[in-house]
Amino acid sequence: MGELSSKTGWWAWSTKKKVLIFGTIGFIVVALGVGLGAGLGIGLNSGDDDNDSGGNDTGSGTNTTVPTNTTVKWKPAAGTKWQIVLKYPLNDTSIDAPIYDIDLFDNPKSIISELQGMGRKVICYFSAGTYEDWRSDANDFDKADLGKNLDDWPGEKWLNLQSTSVRKIMQKRLDLAVTKGCDGVDPDNIDGYDNDNGLGLTQAMSIDYVNWLATQSHNRGLSLGLKNGGDIIGSVIGNMQWSVNEQCAQYNECDTYAAFIDADKPVFHIEYPKGDTNNDISVTTKQVSSACTASSSGNFSTVIKNMNLNNWVEYCP
Ligand SMILES: *[C@@H]1O[C@H](CO)[C@@H](O)[C@H](O)[C@H]1NC(C)=O
Ligand SMILES: *[C@@H]1O[C@H](CO)[C@@H](O)[C@H](O)[C@H]1NC(C)=O
Ligand SMILES: *[C@@H]1O[C@H](CO)[C@@H](O)[C@H](O)[C@H]1NC(C)=O
Ligand SMILES: *[C@@H]1O[C@H](CO)[C@@H](O)[C@H](O)[C@H]1NC(C)=O
Ligand SMILES: *[C@@H]1O[C@H](CO)[C@@H](O)[C@H](O)[C@H]1NC(C)=O
């Protein structure tokens, strides 16, 4: 948490968080005082602790799996086939899949309506945990909320998930998803804690953020899923309608995501057997086998894709 102790980071935090932190510090101080018998007479604790429950509940919490709004319009079943295209605006609806995951910004309302007219549901992708310098709302971000660059994605930086400003921008993006008629959203990059992010992001912050996104989405009639983030599944799964996972077969961690199948929620699973080579060439039998037969991946909704997520797709036999 080193870098967040800067003044800018601190002021960006919500009052509730500050109260929580003061409460925690107070608790630690008291515990130390008692434990060491040192008689530290600092009166930080009780007053602040009392305020803890008095804040405006925005649906956050460190381990909340029950949202403030449990009304969820659309709950796809485990095993449902899907297609994902993020590389460009969708221009190929020929894949016979009942669910399409496409970019929120790049696609017009018309293609979303067209897919829905074909009886399909549409999940709209956006990055919830990174700044992308090419987006139409990029100027809305406060510089103080930007962390380190993402290694493999030029123009992207990690975001301070606790920032009120960041959360307001995400609310606007959810409003855009409503305007465009999306059935659900695919908020990406919520696992900054697992990366060199420069902001001191923790799992607890991601849990709070993802559950907050769930409340915000559900209030707008949008479903949502957890993107990657295997470490926090237990603390958010109750609020999620699916999982979107990349490369669990490659990294031998599909068993982690099988928790969603057990809850009859889809695991929209992507493997990239060609690495960073993007082409329209079919994968080998061996590559299909590694993508499709990973331990615990039964009933996953697996797609074999190019890393650039263009139209090209193959499915498990
Ligand atoms: C507290 O929540 C209420 C109801 O959701 C909202 O109208 C109000 O603006 C919130 N206040 C603050 C300070 O966030
Ligand atoms: C879709 O658009 C991309 C980018 O413009 C283009 O390369 C591709 O050929 C198009 N595909 C179809 C089926 O029109
Ligand atoms: C809960 O979400 C539904 C849409 O899914 C919405 O109609 C309803 O107003 C929301 N309830 C609250 C209390 O926000
Ligand atoms: C939250 O609860 C889940 C299940 O109830 C548990 O597996 C998980 O470890 C908890 N997470 C934290 C951060 O306490
Ligand atoms: C897949 O789902 C079906 C229907 O729910 C179930 O009968 C089957 O056991 C599941 N298979 C695996 C491998 O989980």
C-alpha cells in the first residue's frame, strides 16, 4: 500500500474507507496497547468505530456475496455457447451462438438490436480496472487515479478502484450499456492486485469493487460476470451471473472456475493456443485437446480464439 499513502491517493478515498481505516488503526493501537501493557492512551478507537456503520451504504463490503439488489433479469445457464469479438465492431453474426460478447464503445446500438432480433443476448465489454487512452471518456479520469502501465497493452494503466471519480465514470459506462440495450456487461481488469499496478491494489479492494459493480449493474437491469480474478471468487460469486476466464486450461487452474458450474453459472472460457500469432488457420488436434479437456472444465463454454479476439473462433468437439 506504500504508494497510496501519498496525499493525492488518500484524498481520493471515500469517507467510509477513511473511517474504516481509522477504525482499523484504532483497533490495532488498542490491541497493541493491551498486548504490550504499554498503556498507550490514544483515544482514536471508539468514536470512529461507532461511525463505521453510519455511512451511506453503497453496496460495498469486504466479503459481501449478497447484493443490495437481488433482482437479476437474465441468468444464463451453465454450458451456454458464446462468441466474443473485441478487435473491431462486430461484422460477422454468422456464428450460431446465443450469446455474443462485444465491445461497449465500438459497437452501435443497431448491431446489439440486430443480435437480439436473432434471439441472442449481448454482453458489452469494457475495462473497469484500467484506463485506456483511446476511449471517448479518457479525459474524464483524474491523473491521480492512474497507476502503472500494463506490460502488454499499450495505452492502458491500472486504476485506483477506490476512487469516487473512477466509480462515477464506470456508472456512466453502465448507463451507456443501458442506452445501447446490452443485456449484460463484462467488466475487465478487476484483478490489478495480481499485477505490478503501482497503486497498492489488494484483493479486498477488488472484492469491494466487483460487488459494487454488481449492485450498480443490477440496479440498471444488467447482468454481469467476474473476469478472471480466481482468487476472489468466494467473495463475489453470489453476485455474479457468470465467469469469463482466459487460459485456465493453459495455466491448469480450471478447477478454480468450476465453482461457477457448480452454481449453474456459465464459465465463458477462452484459450489462445496460437499464442500471440493471429491468423485464420485451424488449430491442431493436439491444441484442441489441451483447450477442451482440461481437468474440471466439463460444461465450460469454451472458445478457441486468436489473442486479438477477432472474428475467428473454433469450438470444442
Ligand atoms: C446516499 O444514498 C442516497 C440513496 O441512495 C443518495 O440519494 C445520496 O446521494 C447518497 N449520499 C451520498 C453522500 O453519497
Ligand atoms: C470485419 O472487419 C475487419 C476490420 O475492418 C475486417 O478485417 C474483416 O475482414 C471484416 N470481416 C467481415 C466478415 O466483414
Ligand atoms: C433493482 O434492479 C431492477 C432491475 O434489475 C430495477 O428495476 C429496480 O428498480 C432495482 N431496485 C432498486 C431498489 O434499486
Ligand atoms: C469470503 O467468503 C468466502 C465464502 O463464504 C470465503 O471462501 C472467502 O475466503 C472469504 N473471503 C475473505 C476475504 O474473507
Ligand atoms: C454438464 O451438465 C449436465 C446438465 O446439467 C450434467 O448432467 C453433466 O453432469 C455436466 N457434466 C459435467 C462434466 O459437469
